[in-house]
Amino acid sequence: MTLQSNYTSFDTPRFRKISDDQAERLHHASLEILDRTGVVLYEPEAVDLLRRKGLKVEDGNRVRIPPGMVEWALGIAPKRAVICDRNGRRVMPLERNNVFYGPGSDCPNVIDVRTGVRRVGTLRDVEEAARVCDALPNIDFLMSFCIASDVEPAVSDRHQMRAMLANSTKPVLLVTTEFAGCVDAIRMAEAVAGGEEALRRNPICALYINVTHPLRHNAEALQKLLFMAEKGLPTTYTPVVLRGVSGPVTAAGAIALANAGELAGLVISQIKREGAPVILTGGVNDMLDMRTMVDAYSDPNNRVMLVELAHRYGLPIFGLAGCSDSKVPDEQAAAEAAFSIILETLAGAQMVHDIGYLEGGMCNSLEQIVICDELIAYTKQFMKGLEIDEETLALDLIDEIGPHGDFMGSDHTRTHYRKDWYPKLFDRKPYDDWSRSGGKTLRQRAQEKALKILATQKPEPLPADVLAEIDRIVVEAR
């Protein structure tokens, strides 16, 4: 593992669950879906772009995309995307085996960090989550913690974008409900970055686009995609397949279908502007638990395979981890978060979101995000690999101390012991010491840490004129 400019690049081998041949079969299956079945596009500009490229349009908006067009788009799309912090530092290069972590967005509910009660989210929750994530060393980017239910629904996304920009310097992965909200959010980002061209050169945000269905692309998603492509700003384009409902129940079919929808978006973005940066997932598919009819976020079959398909294309990769189907930050939540974080990291997912999600994405928790920050630190330590040289083998020292000595007082121990990992949240104290200090659970310690951050963390303020411009955009949207 190498450290550069406060980010982590893993030099250890990637975990593989599917072979090169299987990735190729999935890719060819996606090509066949686009060529044989085609996609329906509910945005006239997208249809016209494809028509002008010579593609046949049926029934007004159904387009079949030939394999050659997909391969063309894959060939010209950038192999890396760089996202910056608020000050323009290029802190998130999505390339190679770099892995970055951030929370999820727009949950309707939160676990109140002070009372432990589940309730609807507010704008204050978004602001406080941004401050906590700003302070946590292993959270690399922000998303809007919850839906701000206490402001006008039509402009809540503008308030949430303002809250993130004003309470953290970290990059933002933004979500908006309507196309107009996307335009306003980018106007805010341009105000912070110093203008349209400054934001394009050093983007402080990326846009997460949810698509209704891999074969039915809604107007808002396509409008956002075309707008971001024209701006030259990074975006995801993510049609999620719910296995057994919006796609085949089998993982292979669901991945092929979801990936086809993503590739359709990639083609459209590259026709709009060659070289527009797009972050792929390789085909998001979620399990539907047939016993409860609930979307199971943390099912093991949701992991890794889609990331491997995205690696096949060599493009920036969007991942998902740190989430749980548990209702509270308990043992299940910790276990599911830990498994997903280590698996997505091993697979090389570059931009991993949904850290802290509970209840299958219906609830968010600051305590869970704090716990996940520790899990990510643990994972980073594991991913360092093993350093083997004369100093670390210490053969001369072993011979010098021999069978009857000990290593506790040696200079070698004093030099190297600090390189081991020492947790900041997990507890290793002897039982009696732990008991005397209150016998606190992991969740209790996470709550205390979150509250301490909120009591002490002072985010770097935006310049007064920039904040005034952002506020003007929010007021104008009303």
C-alpha cells in the first residue's frame, strides 16, 4: 500500500470471483441486449443524437445500439476521473487500485445520534453528518445523509447541497430529484470552484444518476447525463436491477441487463461530448428477499462481480459497501458492513458509497458511519500486504537474542512497533479496565465519538461572497 496526498492505493493483488472468460461472456451478453432488444429513451435529445449517428429508431424512441457503437464509446471514454476537494486539491484519482469511501444519500429516516430514536431526517442532520464525515479520516467524500424533510420538498436537494458545501471541504457525490436541481447544484459548485472552466478542470463534485430501468431510461436521468457530459463533469449512470422484479432473478442475467443499461448511457454521453468522464459499476443488481419482498442490500451475491466487469473496461468504478439490512447499529450491522467493505476493497471498487446505511437504505446512522470508519481503517491495514527485507526478517536480531532472551527491550521493537495498527474505537483493554471505564459497547463508543466531533469540529468556512452566491441560488430556486 502506498500513501499519496492523503489517499490510499493498494498494491496487493485484487480478489477475483469471475474469470476473464466469464467477464467477456457478460460483456457480450450486454452487447446482445442492446443490439437485439434495444432501449427506450424518454428524452428527445438523446434519441436525436443516436439517430444522427445512423441508428434506427422504432416507435418514436426505441433504439437498438450496435456492438460497434458500444466499443467505440468504451474506447474514447477516459480511463480515469479525478475529483477534488473544495480547495481544488486532486484528492480522489479514480484509477488503478485506489479505493475511496463515502456515505450514502437521501435516506428518509435517521437514527438520532443523541436519543437513539428512529425518526425522519432534517436539514440539521445533513449538516451534522457533513461535519462528522469531514472529521473522520477514512471517509473520503460526502453524500447527503438524508432527505431534509423540514424544508420545501421541491428544493430540498438545493438545501442539502448547500449543507455539504458549507460544512466540509471533502468532495461531494450529489443526488438531485429533478433536472433543475442538478443545474442549481452545479451552479453552486461552480461558485465554490471559481467558475465553469475551473470546475471542469478540478471538479469538486460528481453526480449520481439513478435510472428507472436498464431498458427504459427516464427523461430526468438522460437530461442530467447530457448536461454533465456537456459540462465535462464526472457522473455515474446507474440503472439498478432488482432481481426477480425488474430483471432476471439469476445474478448473471441481472448483471448483463444492468450493465447494458449503463453502456447505453456511456454511448449517449460520448456522442454528446467525446471524453466525457463516466464512472461505471458494471451492472448493479440487488436481491429481492422473496420472503419479505424487501430489497436486500447486504446479500453476498450483490458483491464483487459487477466491480470485476467494470474492471474489464478499465474505466472509473463505482462501488457499494458499509451498508446493512439491520435496523440499528448492532452486531448484524457491524458484520454486514465489515464483510462488504473488505470484499469491495479486495475487488478494487474505486468509489465506494453507502457507508453507514441501515435498513436496506431506508435509514442512516452517524454511529454506524463512525463504526465503519474504524472498519475501513482495519481494512486498509490488512491491504498493506507484507514487507519482507533484511530489516523486517530481523535474522541477526533473532540470532543475537537466541532461545532464552526476549525482544521487548530491543531497539528493533521500539523502532517498529508503532507501524502496527492500534484501533481508535475498538476496545482491547483487559476486562477489568474495560469494566471500570463503563463497560461501554461499540455502539456507545461510536455515539460518544460522533457527539464529541459535533461539539468540537469547526468546518473550514466558505468565503462570505461564495456562501452568499450559494444562498442566492437556493432562494432563487424557491
